[in-house]
Amino acid sequence: MICNFSHSQKEVVSSFIQHFRNKFNTSH
């Protein structure tokens, strides 16, 4: 369960970073 949670968290973080970078690139 902990491993699953960690994997999910990592996926969310990766998606969030990707979204943030995309927004930053568009804004820049």
C-alpha cells in the first residue's frame, strides 16, 4: 500500500511539474 501511495504521489508530482512547465513556457 505504501509503495502504491508513493507511486501515485510521484505520478501526481510529475503531472503537476509538467503542467507547471507547460504554463511557464506558454507565459514566457
